[in-house]
Amino acid sequence: EATGHTWDEGVVTTEPTTDAEGEKIYTCSVCDETKVEPVDKLTPPAEDEGDEGTTTPPAGGESATPDTGDNSRIFGCVVALAICLIGIAILSIRKRQLSK
């Protein structure tokens, strides 16, 4: 009686390239039948629009980085600096108290 196939995870027998599909063979654990399925071609890497090291800055002194209006990094740095200064002040006060 047919019980249906139970296919394994398959084994890649031919690796795909950017020019050609690959091949993967699956084996049934019930009857040892095999099936072959194609493996999709690899996607070629995107071509660079130019070497980043040779770009020239925009004319007129404009920044190459667009202004997004996101100041969260600056705010985080200011908060971290304030915490450090408060910590230094507290340590200085305690050091003076302990030396008396």
C-alpha cells in the first residue's frame, strides 16, 4: 500500500551560480525513491555606481550627508556628558569630605 513519501532535507549536488541553476536531490526515507529539484540561480552583486573614495564633495560647501532632522544622537551625547560631569562632581565632593 502507498503510504506517501517522506523526503529528507536534500543534498545539493550542483551548486548554483549567477549563470546557471544548481541541483538538489531528495531521498524518501520510506522507499528510497529520489527526486531532483532545481536550486535558483544566485543573484549577481549590484554594480557599484562609483568608487566612494573618488567622489567629490558637492559644490557650495554643502554636506554630502542629507539633513534628516534626527538629533537623537546629539541628545544622547549631551545626556551622557551631563551624567559624567555630575559623577565627577559627586566624586570630588566625597573626596573632599573624606580628606577632612
